[in-house]
Amino acid sequence: MARIVPTYELYGEKTGGKPDFWLHCETIPSRSSLHHWEIRPHRHDSFFQILYIDSGSGEAMFSNVWHPIEPQSVITVPPSLDHGFRFSRDVGGFVITVLSSHLKAFPGDRSRLGEWMASPHLTKLDMDDEDGRYVAACLQRLGHEFAQQRAGRNDLLESYLTSALLIAARLSSEKQEDQGAADGAAARVDPAAFQVA
């Protein structure tokens, strides 16, 4: 018998009516600790998610396959994809949930960013690289900005979000191309497959 995968706006909370936020950000421990550090398989029909892992470790599940998570990684999850996570108790970072219609590009549209956002990705950030540090800084600033009610908050949230996604997509794509060249073949992206870069 097939198991039904629940759909949430935010994990563990009942979904009902129109969402009352365009972006939500919280620390990974704030929700995962309530569930014994495991976020069971679920999906978000209208939301795109970004997880920034700055410490600790874990596993990400997409299509019933588990993938290891290391510190200084960004995980992106498109809407309607079954996914789950297991985290170590020392995990640090943020989970950012964004209404898909509010993104710079819609996951699956014809733009380069939209195509990239249509598949889940795990992108390891090289902290010796300026772009890797910048993505980490944008996501950390987004988390801190979300927690405050200061002037210009929504504009800054949108700016940090867009910058982090565009550069993470670039880094992920470059790593996939480098891997393809190292393998002696052109890198091919299967939109149904989890992309690790």
C-alpha cells in the first residue's frame, strides 16, 4: 500500500487557505529539535526551500534516496518534491521557505535559473572562494534580517535571496561542468535527479 506523503506550508503545521507569508526563515534546530532531529518525508506545493548548513551534518532524502550533508552546504528543494532530512544534534544554519510565485524565476521556467531551480541541489560552498563566502553571508544576513522588523526589510530579504540563489546556481553549474569534463564527458543534467555539486 502506497504511503501518503503529507503536504505542508511549514513542516508539521496544518495547511489551510491562502499562505499568509511570502518568505519564512528559521534556524534548522528550532524545528528539527522538536521532531528528534528528523524531518519526515513531506512536500510543499507552493513553496521553494533553501537550507543553509553552516555546522553539523545530516542526510537529505529526495525520491527515497538519502544523500549526506556536510557543513557549508546549500540545499535547494523545488515545490511538490517529496523530501525529508535527518540532522546531527550540532547542526546549525537556516531553512528558508519562499512562495514560488515570489521568486525571481519560477522553478521550471525557461530561464537558466528557473531550469536550475526545477531540480533539488546540494551545493558545497568553498569558503576559500569569494562566491562561496558571499552565498553563505547572504543567507546568514537573510536569517538575521528576517528576525528583525527594520526599515527596508522586505527589499533586503528579496535581495539576499536572489543573490544567494543566482550565485549558488552558478557555483553548482560550474561544479557539474567541471565534473563532466573530469569524467571525459559533457555534464548532463537530469531534471528528475538530485544534483550534488
